[in-house]
Amino acid sequence: MLVKYWIVGGQYTNTDFDELIGGKAEVRGPYRERDDAVQAWRRLASATRHDCLARYSIAEEVERR
């Protein structure tokens, strides 16, 4: 089993976080280790902490072989 981690999110049109500006999410990764994804997410979240319309999360993809 192979696990990949992705950072997904972006700028939303409102604080309900139900519609992304431009309709497309930013996707960063993949990261092989969760700790690497968390560090990258922290940097991104810190850089956008003053923007109430930005939201990012870590998604996990499990690939079964």
C-alpha cells in the first residue's frame, strides 16, 4: 500500500468555504510522508493567516497495489 499526501485548497468566495474563486482548487504535492505535508501546510497556512477567505487542508490518497 502506497500513501500520498496532498495539500488542497485556495481562495474562497465567502466564509462558508463552499465555492472557490475561479472554481479550481490549488493542489500541492504529492508528499510521501505526512510530516512533510504538515510542514508544507503550516508554511502555506502561515503565509495566508491574515486572509479569512483562504483555507487549505491535507488530503490522503491510498493506492493499493
